[in-house]
Amino acid sequence: MENIQVALLTVLMFFLLVSLHEWGHFYFARRAGILVREFAIGFGPKLFSIKRGETRYTLRLLPIGGFVRMAGEDPEVVEVQPGQTLAVRVKDNAVTRIYLDRLDERSDVLRGEVKSLDLEKDLFIALDLDGDVERYPVHPQALIIARGRDTQIAPLDRQFGHKTVGQRALSIFAGPVMNFLLAFVLFAFYLVLQGVPVENSSKVYISDVVAGAPAAQSGLEKGDWVKSINGEPVGGNMNTFVDKINASAGKPLSLIVERGGVELPIKVTPDAATGKIGIYPSGEMRKPGVGETISFAGTTMVEMTERIFEGFRKLIFGEFKLDDLGGPVKTTQVTVEIAKQGLAQLTLWAGVLSLYLGIFNLLPIPALDGSRLLFLGLEAVRGKPVDPNRESMVHLVGFAMLMLLMIVVTYNDIVGLVRN
């Protein structure tokens, strides 16, 4: 049961980090009036797909991130050309469906050859119907149906590239911002779960027990209040408690602990080599105040940000080896180990990962949010956008390089697991 709970918590944590990041893109894109075609968690083949409104929500095979696909970011995959024979369905004097195949199987439709059309600006289609050319207005949410799939048309005012620089920048920047906000909330929640040490504590508790260690084998449990050791009261002095354990390496100790209001005698023998029994002692804890919680979350954000940038510095100057880098496999392995330590530690770790995800995505690396914001900055300075084809090529190359790096570190992670 514990392994199932750890697995569920790990999956939930990754899902929360990625989905909230993508929700930031999704929400502000929708607010700007951009047509969001797909909201995806993961990459690669689809495992699950459902359409709600204008957006298709998908779960994909490779759990290494996610994406929000907006109209106009990439070339439309379905095009209608003059001279093409198709069928349309008209409702309330406007075309709502455009069928490109299996025309003989369609009912309640008009079939003809396209003479002219505009599905982005003027929204019309002119058809040759048995020698008579008829022009029909096209509904701004009309669907193009081909090969069993429907694609909603994207008028210019619904496309990403035709929004203001500010609207586009906000829809991109919102993803990392959601991760920063989540990190702040998780750091605050961690303090609420963990509590704040009471000054001059009069008690020593066991905050955690290492699996398989002498303490676990003797029956000590998380939350036990250690009242005495070898007949001497412990009080609240953790240093004295730890010193007595270390001084008894290989020798049995008699502890009296209180658990659920009942005193229990427990014998435990510290490891002969290390003098440790495998516990994490702590003093009395109290619930933090609102001001303490906010201050702790803010301070932790600053400290963790400094550590993350220190890691980037070491990476840039070659102070890291390949074995020091971790991909999805290693990150999952570490997360599982932390999840076994309890909800509080997993919450803290999730906050760190969320902060890292937000910062990493703002780096000016092609295919990441930071690179896209950089192109928007250039557009704002120049007064005109960079050639979309060149920008797309930069992002494509960058994405390919990131995927290659991901493959290398994932392979290295798997080799490391096999060796260990």
C-alpha cells in the first residue's frame, strides 16, 4: 500500500507541475482571444484525448513536459485550394462544416468546386454548383473535416501572430509565472506541515525513521516522544540525546518513549561502525503564523533561486560531469525516495522542482519560453516581427537539441540504475 501511495503522489506531483505551467499559457491565450487547438500533457503518441469546446485535451506517452498549441504558431495542417471539389454544410446562411473527403457519404450538404475562398479575413467560400457560382459566408468557428478529423478554422483575429506583442508575451510568460506562484504556495504549505521549532523545547521527538535501520528494527516510530535513555530523562536537549546514542556504538540502549499517551520500553543497539540508529530527532513544533509562513516562503524562493543559478554557472563553466546531470528517470528516482520520507518533504521537493521549471523555461534557449520572449522583445524594438520561417527553424533546431540531450541523460540515468 505504501508503494502505491508513493507512486500516486509522484505522478500527481509531476502532473501538477506541468499542467499548471501549461494552464498559464492556456488561460492567458484564451483571454487574448487566441484559438487554443490543443492542451497536451506529455509528448509523443496520444494515450487519451477528449475535446471540450474549441480545445482538444490530450495525454501523451512521454511524460517529459507538455504544450499548448495555439492557432497561427505553426502552419495549418489542413488547407483548401481553389479548384478543389468539396462539400459544405450551411446553417443559418453560413457554412459551418467543410468536408474534404468521403463526399458521397455526406448528407444535407452542398457539393461543388471551389472557385475562390478566404478563411482568415473575409470568411467566405465561392462554389461552382452545377455551373452556378454561389458565394457563402463562413462561420468564424466552422470546421474543416478530413480523414476523420475536424480542424476549426482560425480567422486572423484568433491567431497568435496577429495579437499585440503584449498579449503574446503575457500568454508565454504566464507559464513560468504559474510555476513561481506554485513554488511559493508549496514552500508555505511545507512550513505548515512541518511546523516551527519551539524555542527551549522540553521534549525530543522522532520526526522520521530510516527504513531498515536499527531504530526501525527495534520498533521506534515517527512521532514517538523519547522520555528517557538508560533511565536518565532526556528533556529537550537533542545534543545530549544524540551524544548518548553515538557513545553507545554496538551497545544496547534502553529507551522509554510515549506513543499515543502510552509509555513503551524499547531496546535499540546503535550501529557498531557509525554509532547511529537511523532516526531524525526534533524538538517540539508549533503551527506557524501567517507572517512567518509568507516570510519563510519568500526566503526559500530566494535561497533556492540562488542555488539553481549556481548550478547553471557550474554547468556553463564545465564544473559538472555527465553523471551529475539528471533526466526524467533520475528525477523520478529521487522523487520516489523523497516521497517515502513523507508529505512534508515531498511538498518541499515539489516546490524546488516548480521553481526550477519556471526558471529553466525563461532561459533564452531555442524552443523554450525564454527564447520566444526574446523574439518578441526584438519585434518590439524593431517595430516588425522576425521572419516567422526563421524563428520556426530556430525553435525546431533548439527542440531537436533538447530532445537529443534528454535522450543522452535518460540513457545515462538508466545505465546508472543498472550499475547500482
